[in-house]
Amino acid sequence: PKINFMQRFFYYRPFVFITLLTLSLSSFSQKKQLDHSVYDNWKSLQEISISNDGRFINAVISPQEGDSTLYIYDSKKEKELLIHRVNKYTLSPDGRYTVALLKAPFSEIRQAKIKKKKADDFPKDSLVIVDNEAFTLYKIADVKSYATSTEMAGHIAYKKAAPKDTAKNKPNKPADLLIIRNLNTSAEDTVKNSKEFAFNKFGNSLAVSVEPEKKDSTDTHKVLFFDLKNGNKKQISGEKMEYRSFSFDEPGNQLVYLATKDTSKIEQKVFDVRYFKNTMDSAVVIASKTSRGLPENWIFNENSKPSFSKNGQRILVGAAPRQTPKDTTLVDFETAALDIWHWKDPVVQPQQLSQLKNELRRTYTGIIDPNRPREFISVANEQMPNASFSDEGNGRFVLLTSGLPYEIESQWDISSKMDTWIYDTQSNQLTVIAQPVSGRPQISPSGNFTYWWNASEKQWFAFDNKTGKTIGLTQEIPVNFWNEKNDTPSEPGAYGIAAWGEGDKFVLMYDAFDIWKLDPSGKQKPV
């Protein structure tokens, strides 16, 4: 009889099934089984950067163990460049250069650790400068570290180990060299005995502190200011002091930093705040422990970290109560040490110990006007420790918050509560917003409003910092602004805010599916 296709298929089906099963098992048996030996080869993509025009794309390809690789892609020419042993790099925003630290091979570093070599005898890193247009490389050996400005406008600075002195009677250990390099001309300037240095945002100004060793009689303590645009260098401080925490305004015309004459290793040093403008001959003391407005027994210390507001018209700097000096007449083996926790303590003992270092370093932010030296405007304090400045430090209003009164209940209630104030820098007036606010209040970008999500009421609120009026932003809208898929034993969070409009004229808020345009003053209807 004639056999059709379907009959043939069913006749041979057992044989086809066995054949396919055999091939499948054979193929499966040829695959390498996963174990710990393959984990080190797994790679991830990290440190991704894109130039402003989108032409150059950089990334680091990192294995679990071993040497990383820098990947540079030119999307215009559709070319790529791989540089091995790189895990730190900087791509200039204009895409012209890539600067990277070329690490010593992983295997060599591993062997040096096994042999317990001294740090000076470890394999040295190198600096590589890539011209992205031509994909050409320039390497500099024995580089310890490097730094660039945010915009990386033509200059970099790197620290290089000084050549070893082969003389038998070496008076001093060779100091590291700080080298400032012009990427466009390849010209370099060298500074010996550098301690700290910092660029301004655009890379046209640089500050360097010089602190020679005690036995070095060939150099002195000083601060150098480099005008990199015009190629000028100026000494702006020359006292034997410790200098740190350099910070420029954006254009690089103003500089602020800390200085102390106390170079001993005491627990807490007292610092002055120094100020320099590029039209001045030298830096001046703009604030100290005797400044007007600084609370009694408060000081500027190593954690003060001054900085400029966006427009450069304010200096924001932290101050703190002076800590009680340690009694050096007591010795450890004759002194009992106890950690005692009381049930009324605001935080439990392990948390106290965990937060101890941060609490000792805590400072409270205030304001210095560069045009009014020796005067300090105290903003945050021990009762209102958290300060949020509006308009990138330029704004009239400052939001102050404190969760201290609610620390005990936070041990069992994870919903945050904050006492909240608004400080007006023009009138020097402090206004209570609410005590407490259920949520984490924030100040709007231009500083006109304070806003927060009230988890218990599931609504957004805003406080007009000028009029003192509180507005319910979402109470009249018949949709939910809270996460309806929340599946935890706590109040649901909000979907969030998309953006604020220019001048805080409106705010865009998410619900589950839409974006709403809301007027924080409450005058316009939601859209």
C-alpha cells in the first residue's frame, strides 16, 4: 500500500526523537560547566562617558579580577581604540582629549604584595594622554595620580615621584613633584613639595600649597596661584602654616581656603579662612574664631570646607563648637572604658558608635560675604543642623530641618518626621513651617517654595517662603499620586516629581500614567 507523509512521520517519530535527544545531550555535555574558576572572567561595563557633541564614547571594561580595559569609540569615523590596564580616566567635555592612569599589570602588583615589598618598590603607574581626533598616545612613566578641572580646558596636573638620590648621605627623602601640563602646547611647569592643589571649574586657575619637610632648608611653606590662561604665577601666602581645602569660584577669579599655624598632631586644630582675588597681591584672613557672629567657643576646623555660591557673591563654610581637649595626663591602662546605653537614649548603642566619627566631624553651615570680612552669618546650628541653600547657594531663602526630637520613635516608626524652618537671609528672620512635617522637605530650585510628600495623607504640599502660606497641591485632583503597587508594611511613597519650571512658576508631578502641571502658589488650576 502507498504510505503518505504523515504515516512516514509517525513511523519514524521514535527514531527522530531519540536522535534529537542524543544530539541535545551531546551538545549539552560539550558546554563548560560554571564554577568559581570562570567568575573572574566575567566582565562589566563601567565609567561610561560621552562628549558634549556625542562623537566620542568612553567606557571601562572591567573583569571580576585582572586588568581593566579603556574603550574609546569615535562615532564619526566609526573607529575604536582599546587601552589595557586602565580603570580611571577623564574624557574632556569637548571630546578632544582622554587622560587615563595606566596601572601596573595586575600580576606584577600581586607578586609584589606576596613578596611584601615596600610601597616605593611596587610597580609604578603611568599617565597616558590620548588625542581622540588622531588616536595618538603620549605616555609619562612613574605617575602617582592626576587631576583635571571639570571642563578640562587645556591643562592637567599630575604627581610624579622625584628621581631617587643615589648619594649615601641623603638628607631628605625626595619629595614628589607636581607637574602642570598644557595639553595644547605640551609645556610643563614643576612644583616641588606640593601638598594640596585644586583647579577651578574651567581649568584656567590653579592653587597649590607647598609644605617642605622640616629638614628641607631649600624651600618654604607657601600657597601659589596660577593664572593658566595668561601663564602667570603668584605667591599669595608665605607663612609657615598648614593650608588645605582650596575652592575657587567658577570663573577662577576668587579663591578661598583654610590655614592654621598649629602643625602639631593634636585632636582638633583651629583654622582661619583665607580669601584671595586675582586683583590682590596676597590672600587675607576673611574669618577666624574671633569673627563677629560666630557663636562663643565655636571655631573653623579641618572639616569646615569653604566653597563659593554659584555667582561667587557668598562663601559657604562650616563652623562647629570647639571640642573638649583630651586629658593627656590619663593613661589608657589606668582608665576604665565603658559604653553604657540607657533606654531613653535617642539612638541605640551600636548606632551611636557607628555614627561617632561623623558626629565629631559635623560642622554647621554659615555665610561669609567677601565684601564684609571678619563677619560670619550663622545659619545652621545644633538644634537645626541641616541647611539646604536655594539657587545653588545664591538664593534668598535657606531651608533648615531637624529630626532630632523624633529619633526615639524612629527606632520603631520608619516614617520620617522633621521640624522645619525657613531662614530669610535678607531680613535675618526665621519662620517655622511645621513641627513636625511628615516627610522629607526640600526647597525648590529658585527658593520660592518648600515642598514635601506627606505619606500619611498621601498628598503633596508646598509652603510659600515669601507669604508663609501652605498649599495642598494634589488634594483636589481625583487621581492617586502614591504608588498603588506598594507591598510593604509602611505608607506608600509618591511617584515623584519630574521637574520644576523656570523661576518655580510650576512643578511637574507624576501619577501612575500621567504628568500633571501644578501651580505651587495655588492660583492656577492643575493641568
